[in-house]
Amino acid sequence: MIIKKICILGGTGFVGTTLANRLVNRGYSLRILTRDREAHKQNLILLPDTDLVQTNIHEQDALVKQVAGCDVVINLVGILNERSSNGSGFRSVHVALTEKVITACRVTGVRRLLHMSALNADARNAPSHYLRTKGEAEDKALAAEGIHVTSFRPSVIFGDGDGFFNRFAHLLRLAPGVFPLACANARFAPVFVGDVADAFIQTLAVPDYYGRRLNLCGPHAYTLQQLVQYTADCTGTRRWIIPLPDFMSRMQAAMLDMAGFVFNLAGMEKPFSMDNYLSMKVDSVCETNDLPALVPNPATVEAVVPQYLAGHTYRSHYDQFRRNHT
């Protein structure tokens, strides 16, 4: 399969920016779709052989127009929270958009699709709207006739500008001496953003990966409490991290859901929601990890995170994350 031009949805986000830079360095031509071209001119418009196109990816005709002429489509679009509580926002972004991407590929003759899913995505058995809609979208993508699809299922992704370590660094700084932590025993296997990008690239034109779901986990698993404590240590923030029992974790999620309109007015994501709580009922670790076969020496949290959480630099990273996601 000869690949020259790649269309990326979600290419202006955290993973997308890293992936775009690495694809360009390997000689690929890119078309990156965005709802606000001006907001991302600084970090993407200067990439060689890259078209940064402002369009509404949720409009079928507009999406077909932009996918036309490309050899591969990469869909990275996803959300962790929604404003409603019935899952409609997740369905719109995850499921309905995936259906439109499949249609656009069929209409334009694109036969290769790389799809970003999530570890534990399961349309029927997952506990949260997020994981169920991710699972449904993944199933639809892999079932698309005539399109060679690979689905990527990472644990939490970390790296400079991430929404995990940087968010906790910000919240720890705001906490008044104590930091009540919900779901403290939930387990994660954080995976480096550069390794996720490399996994996409390694499978791009390899038929052995057609029709597969690839689990991507970093080298080590940690509890949420360990990761939050590590964040505090890296930033020099002295806080007493108090693990909440399950009923209080659920109560915290419900209270923050009820206060969601306040975060919406401030242009911020909720720091925690009931859907987040339900997602963390399932540990985000790999029973079978496909990353080592794709990336021989995956990066560890300890090798990367201190570099961007050192001192107070995490504030600018978190601010950049907010700008990219609002």
C-alpha cells in the first residue's frame, strides 16, 4: 500500500500534535481538520507539507470533501466528559462521528483507517458511558466492510502537555493542605504519548495489523494514589493526600456533576464526574500488551514526567491543555 497523504481528525490535540510532527518527519503529507484554525496556527501551521483546514467534521458533506484525495484517515477524536448525564455527548463524539468517518471513507474510496479507542472499551459490559460508546464506535469501525481498520486502546497517556499529570499538579496546588482523592486504588499503566504515536506509525501500512484491537500500556502499573503522590513530589507540593472510601468517591463525583454548570461557565472541564468514577471501577491495565512489539523500549513515567513537572512549569502546560480542549 502506497501512502502519501493522511487526513487526521483530532490532529490539533495532545496526541494529534505529537503524531503529526512524527508523520511529517517521516515524509508524509498531512491534512489536519480543525474547528478553529487560528487557535492552532502556532504549533501546526508551520509543519511542512501540512494543510490545516478549518471545517466541521460532524457535517457529513464537509467531512467527505476533506477526506477525498487522502490515502489514510486517522480518527483521534474523543472526550472524557460531557455536559449531559445521559451519554448523548459521548454518543455524538464517539459513535456518530465514527459512523460519519466510515461513510466518508467509503464515498471517497479510502481503505485504511486508524481509530483511537480506549483500554476497557466495551459496548455491552463497560460500566460508563465513556467506555461503552468507545466500545460501540470501535466495533462499528472494525466491522466496516472494505476498510482496513486498526483500533488503538491505550491506558492513560502522559507527556508534556498531558491532561493527567498536569491536571493533578494544578489541582494539588489549589488544594488547602489536604487533597481528598477519589478512587485512590484504581490502577493505571500510563503510556508515553510518543510511544502511542510510534505505534500508529508502525502499523500504518502493515497488513498484519488490519482488523486488530491493540492494547497499549506503559512498562509499569500504579495506583492512582501513587501517581498523584508522585505528581506532588515532582512539583514540590506538600499535600496530605487522603484516599476516599468508595461511597465518598461516588458522593464527590455526584457533587461535581451537580456543579458542572460552574465549570462550563468558566470554560473548564469538570475535574471529576460520575462517569469518570464508573470508568475507574475497571483497572486501566493490560492483560495482553501490544506496545512492546511495536515500540521496543517504551518510556517510563519516571524518565519523562519530572522533565515537564519540574518547578512550576506545569502551570503553562495545563493552560495549554485547556486552550486545546475548550
